[in-house]
Amino acid sequence: MSFCDHCEGQRFDRAQVLRTLRATRKRLRESGDACSSDQTLALVIEAVRALDIPHLDTVDELVEGEIVH
């Protein structure tokens, strides 16, 4: 099965985010510190924000009007 560049990029991005979430979960477990749900979510959001995820935007010149993806 083959994917277009946009879809392939999304698959890579999703995998990268999942790896980061798993690493953050592991780090929190190993630290032994009890975190509130708010603190935990703040750490997760910070970890995901630190990722360098480019936005792939392809434009099909044959399509007129608004492009949604």
C-alpha cells in the first residue's frame, strides 16, 4: 500500500507523538512523584509542543475554492 506525501507525513507525525507520549508516561512512572491530573496533562502538552512537526500542505491546482484537509 502506498500513501501520498501528506498522508505519509501524518502517519510519521502520529508515530512521533505516540512515542513521545509513551516516553513521558515512562518518565512520570519512574520519577515516583505523585502528580495531579492537571500537572500530568501540562507535562504531556509540553512534551508534544516540543516536537518539531511540520505542516505538509499540498495544493492541487485543479481544485477550485476552499481546500479542507
